[in-house]
Amino acid sequence: MRLWKNLLMALAMSVFAASVAEAADPKDPKDVKIGFVVKQPEEPWFQDEWKFADIAAKEKGFTLIKIGAEDGEKALSAIDNLGAQGAQGVIICTPDVKLGPGLVARAKANQLKLMTVDDQLVNSKGKALEDVPHMGISATKIGEAVGQAIVDQIKARGWNVKDVGAIRVSYDQLPTAKDRVEGAISVLKQNGFLAQNIFDAPQSKTDTEASLNAATVVLNKNPNIKKWVAFGLNDEAVLGAVRATEAVGLKGTDVVGVGIGGSDAAINEFKKPSPTGFYGSVIISPKRHGYETTLNMFNWVLANKPPEKLTLTSGKLATRDTYVAVRKDLGLQ
Ligand code: FCA
């Protein structure tokens, strides 16, 4: 009797061990399950990331599970959910980078390999978690490209730089957001832009509506300034600021907004019959951030080949006249 019990127990344990081993170490692409969690699923950038991640999954024959997680609680439960579904890896753009150590612990508890995209995790002191593989944009450089595009337009329009105001749509709790706007500001200042003419418009969320609200406050406080430039974390931030300038009666010719992204939000603006204050966007690559990260995770799960610890991608300025060619160049057709 006892012997039987022991034998059964041993058998059960070996079955359990085998299934755990199998979950952690699949041998076949069709057994691979990867989660792709994003903080703002309705934003075109994230839709595009998912689209390219799906292409990778189709090509290689693994399962991709897409989850939107707009707050910290949802992000943590997305990880549990993926664990329960037997996924082996997850790529996340977290709604809150300070969740860093919590997310790492949760992924570990669920035996999930973890990689971040766009927004790098930080610890409680704000230091990046460099052990977690990350793909982000070269934020400062891309911000500088935004600043340069703005400076070039100020010159092309023959404006006196001293008369121009700048709306800095900000979300400083997110390091990549801060680096982007600071990059833009450094180029403005190098070109004679007055520091006192740069106005902070802190947004409560990284969407167009929050930016419109923040920018409206700045415009209402400075009715004497008639020429404006605007920059921020992404296209949505700049579009919000441009909409705010329109609401106070400024024309497109009085405003130079340059965004970052190049997804539908920007493209739809470029397609309008006449130019608005949204002059350009530095197009970044949802293909690299969606397709490449997912493929990296696939190789990590299947071949135990971990991704690079840090990959920073570049961007290219596009305007209504050049966006078709720039998108083609980046393989974004
Ligand atoms: C952040 C922003 C997104 C996008 C991405 C690359 O996550 O919120 O809009 O710019 O970086």
C-alpha cells in the first residue's frame, strides 16, 4: 500500500517536473507563447507595435498574446495572466516605470523572461534596471532632431527668435520623455531661444487631450506672444498643443509643432488639405520595437539566446512633403 502510494507520488512529481520543464523550455516554435503588454493600447504607436509583433509571430509560428495595461495593477495582473496561460516570455511598455522591481519579481514568480520596450524600468531611486533587456529610442538625439527642425522653421519663416514662445509639453516622471524635451530645448537655446520664453505644460497623461489642457493654460497666461513652437514626448503631445493654439485663434503659419512617432496620428494631420501648426514628426520605428523585440524574445525562449541589454533606435524627420518617402525608407509601408 505504502509502496504504491510512494510510486504514485513519484510518478505525479515526475509528470509535474516534466510539465514545468516543458513550460520553461519549449523545443518547438508552436509551443512558444509570448506576451506583449502596452500601456496605451488605443495609441496608434502601440497599435503599430502590436501589428509588427503579430507579423513576427505569424512568420515563426508562435503565439502572441496582446494585453493592454493602463495602470500598475493591470500590468501586474497581465503578468500573472500570462503565467497562467503558460507563456514563457513577456515584452512590456509599462504604464509606470517605477513599478520596475515589482514587475521583475512578478515575471520571475511566473517563470517569464522579461524584456521592456519604449519605457525603461527604474528602481525606487530612479536608476534604470539595466539587467532587464530593453529597446528604446535614442531620446536625447531624437529630441535634438525635433529642436533642429523647429529652429530651421523659425529661420525659414523669418521670425525673430526673441518673439517666439515654446510650449514644452512635459511628462517628466518618465525619463525618456524628459530626455526628449531636454534634447529639443538644448538645440533651441544654442540657437538663441530665450529661456524665459520656454513654458512648461505638464500633462497628467500622455495623450492629446491632457496635452491640449496643459498647453491651453500656457497660452492663456501669455496672450502677448503671437508665434509659438511646441514639442513633447510624442505626436499626441504636440497635436494637443497645436489644437490649443487653434482654439485661441492662432493660424498654422504662426505655429511650429514637431512631434515624435510618425504613426497615424501624425500621418492624418499631414493628409489634411492645408498645413496646420503640426509641421513635422520624427518618425521612429514601430517595426523595430514590435517585430524585432518579439523575435528577440522568441530566440531567448526557444534558443536560450538572450537579447542585447540595451538597444537604442533612431528616427528621421518627416513633414507633409516627405513622409511617404521617409516611411518607405523605414520599411513602414
Ligand atoms: C513612449 C511614448 C510613446 C512612444 C514610445 C516610443 O512610450 O509614450 O508614445 O513615443 O515611447
